[in-house]
Amino acid sequence: MRILYSHRIQSRDGQSVHVEELVAALRGAGHEVLVVGPGFYEASGFGGESSTVARIRRLLPGAAGEAAELAYNVPAYLRLRRACRDFKPDLIYERYNLYYLAGHRLAAQTRLPYFLEVNSPLAQERTDHGTLRLQRLAHALERRVWRSATLVLPVTQVLADTIHAAGVPRDRLRVVCNGIVLDRFPEAPPGGSTDLILGFVGFVRDWHGMDALIRNMAADPAPLTLTLVGDGPARPGLESLAAELGLSARVRFTGLVDHALVPAAVAAFDIALQPKVVPYASPLKIFDYMAAGRAIVAPDQPNIREVLQHGRTALLFDPADPAALWAAIRRLANDPALRRQ
């Protein structure tokens, strides 16, 4: 099958990992795939972002910035249409992004099957974070794109229920959770060092709650260390907090790590952490942790229970209880057999 893969990702981060792995899997299955996205994306390295896009975001107020997102559809659609004319695809596959209408419009024009991968309800997400100004328009366009797809591919059942509530019939929904390439992960080491290593992988943000974790470490005499693999807006504050609490030697920040090096980094963890997660996500880091055979601590909520089972593949804690995360960590720290299990 010839697949035209459309996206509007502007930065090299976890999203880009997902795109590249999925494209590689499709090609590995024998399909021809042509990826069409912003020019900057192809030229940037991991962790990079378009300086032009970043400048526009800083200079334009909310509504004007969203109007610019809509205006981007003109060159995006023209580029996608040219690719379609030359490549002659059997299918348009698109990673959904708010205000991105190019694939929707091309599918309507060509009557090609249109598969839409949805990783989050972006209109609601941006509304909740106070960054969306044209809310009625954004929600209306989101529903329109979702409803127009031949098949919608959400990453969790929780997200599928949200999309169904927006008017997409159940028979046009297929849940496809995230995954992992297992042969990239070495055989799990036994662990059991004197100082147990707590680990986190990803772009760390304030809502992950790592500050509370570091405070718990400071209040507990147990020989635990913490490794944060990645970067993110919360990192400077966490580094300052660790220094303030005298934990600089016990809290390690690696900065950005190439995706190919993540398996080895995760394999060094004794206890792998997902402190918080939004209610609809399928977190990539959990699949890294599972593939590396690490003991996992994660919140007990529906989207996580789609993947992890309490007491069998993870310890799940009550996210409403501020003490529950640390209690789960201490339980694993005190029980080597449970960690191995």
C-alpha cells in the first residue's frame, strides 16, 4: 500500500519519536510511505524547534497566534496536494493536530481513505491550560476533522470514549496504544545496588510532580538516588530545589539523550516512575520501562490500567493521595523480590 503520512509537528521530541517509529513499522510491513510535514522538522535534530515558529508564538497574542495556525493550512495543503499528485497514495494517514486541516481537506477532495491518529483531545487540553482563545472555533474544527475520518485511531479507550462523545461512531474507532521495539532493549540486569536508582524518562514539566518526589527524598534517610533522563521546562527549578535540599549528589539530570540511548539509560533504573499523567494519554515512557524489565510505579487511573496491572506489572498508587507515590516507592525499595517480580 502507498501511504501519504501527513503531520504538523514543529519540534523533535516524543511526538517525533512516535512518528518515526510508526513510519519505520509501516515500511517494515512492506508499505511505501511518503512523509509530508513542515520543512524544519526534516532538518532539525532531536530536541530542536523552529526558531521562526518560536518567535511567532512569542510575538503574537493568543487569538492572532491561532489565526496564524489556521493560515499555515494554505501552504501545508498545497504541499500535501503536490505530494499526493506525484505519489498517488492509496491512503492518507495523519497525526492529528489542532487547527491542522490539510489532510481533512485533501481527503474530501480526492475521496481517498483518511486515517486519523489522535493522541490527545487538543482543543480541551489547550482550553484547560488557558492557552486557547478561539475556543468555539477550535472545538468545532476538531469535531469536524474527527467526524470526517474514515477511521480514527486513538491511543487509549478513554480517548476513544471522548471522540465517540464528539460524534464519531464506534465502528470508525480503533484503539491503538503506543508500543516499543523490543529488540533494542538489552536483557534486564539484576539490579540490587546499594543505592537504589529511581528513574524518570521524558520532557519533565511542573505537572509531573517531581518536586514533591525530591522533597520526599530529602525527608527519607533511605539510600535512594534519582536520575531524570531528558529535559524540559521544570528542570531548572528541580535542579535548584535539589541543591537547596542538599541532594545535588543524589539527583542526576542527564539532559537530552538520543532516543537510541534510552534503553541503556532505563536499564540502569531499579524503580521507574510515572508520577502523574493526563487521563487520556498512552505514555511512551511506560513502554520503555516495561521493555527494560523495570519495576514501575504509576498512578491508578483508567488509561494506565489499560496497560498496567496493579501487583503484577506495576504498583499503582492513588493519584489523589499525596503520600501514595512515595509509599509505593518505599514498598519496592524495601522488597527486592517484589522489584524482580
